[in-house]
Amino acid sequence: MKKKRYVIAGVILLALALICAGMAWQSRSGEKTAGETYERLREDVKETPAPTAEPEEAEPEPEKTVEIPIDFEALQAQNPDIYAWIEIPGTAIDYPVAQREGDNSYYLTHNTDGAEDAAGAIFTEDYNSRTFQDPNTILYGHNMKNGSMFQNLHSYADRSFFDSHREVTVYLPDAVLHYKIFAAYLYDSRHLLQSFDFSDPAVMGNYLSSIQALRSMDANIDTEMELEGTDKILTLSTCYKGQNDKRYLVQAVLESEER
């Protein structure tokens, strides 16, 4: 009987080992292929502006309208949750932005195709509107080991990188928003929109002052930028080295809009 129990126990341990190995392989495979969906999506919906030829004869210039290099019609036909696109030149951050009404955790585990995906999507919660006109719009994205999604935000811990990659562009179906990064730092995991009443300019002003007053080895802050309580802020948030009680934040202020 003892021999039989040892055989059964050995079979169970072997099965558990195979399951664990399978789960580990699946996790590594998911990390490796994370973001591939979005590479294909960029090819389908993001236009590369063609060089414009000089006209043979001078003609009256038509009224200028903003050029949106994103095919939002195609994107929203695929998924109406997609409402914006974020791009940070010089980084791999070049993604659609989604928001799932009534389910703020959906895009933690699903891509914009609606498929389960370890990379998730870049998204906002429904505490924010879809206009980017809120005092503080917060975008969330995973810190993927293969460099996709919001992993590149951690590059802002390097001061030289911070100084040379300050521009953020957000495309909407009818507008282009231009932001300038002013801060990158490690923060706790509190929910910002539930912790601060950013609609109050005094609260927002004090909040921005507290950021510019940060003195930490892991913080890069532009203390010379003039920020006010009426400014519109973009906060990019990602996790930090698997620490659930920490978030890495990169923040930018809206400088101009094209409509």
C-alpha cells in the first residue's frame, strides 16, 4: 500500500510541475508577444503624411483644418470604446486610448480587439470624460517587460532622457492636443481622482506646487515651468517593479490645441 501511495504522490507532483511549467511558459510567451496587436493596428489606421507637391499655379488657399493622421472611423467601427490616440516621439508609446463605460478594469486584461491579452490597453477610467478637457486626465498602461505599452515611461527616471523627450501628442477625431512633460516620479497607489478635487483650482494649484517641491533621487521635475490651478494636466500611470503599493507617474501640461 505504501508503494502505491508513493506512486500516486509522484504522479500528482509531476502533474503539478507540468502545470506550473505550462503557466510559466504562457506568462513568458504573453510578455514576449505583448503589444503585437497594436503594431498591426498602427499599420492599418495610422497614416504617414505624404510630401506635398508645389502647385503649378498659385491658387487661393482653402481654409485650413487640422490634419488627423489616425483613421478614427475605422478604429471606432472596430471598437467604439476607442476615442483617442497617444504618441510620445522618441519612445515606443504610440497607442489607441480606450474607455469602457461601467467597467474600469476591463482594459487591464483585454486589448482593443476585445481579446484577453496580458498587455491590456492604454485606457482611462470613466471618472474622466473623453474630451481631455478635465483638470487631470489619467491614462493607465501596463509596464511590459518587452518594452511595450507604458514600459517606456520608466526611461524618464534618467534626467537626460527626461530633458530630451518632453513632447506628448494626443489625437482626437477632431483635434490635436500638444502637451509638455514637467514631472516624472514614483508615487503611492492612491486613486488620484478620488483623492483630490481637481475641479477646484485651489486644490489643483496646491497639488501642482507639491509636485514641483518634490526632492527625491527618483524624481525628475521641471521646477521652472509655471503651472497654475486652471491648467489641464495629463497623467500617465504605470506600475513599478511589481510593487502594488507604488505607481510611476509621468505628467504633462496642455500647451496648445489644434481644432
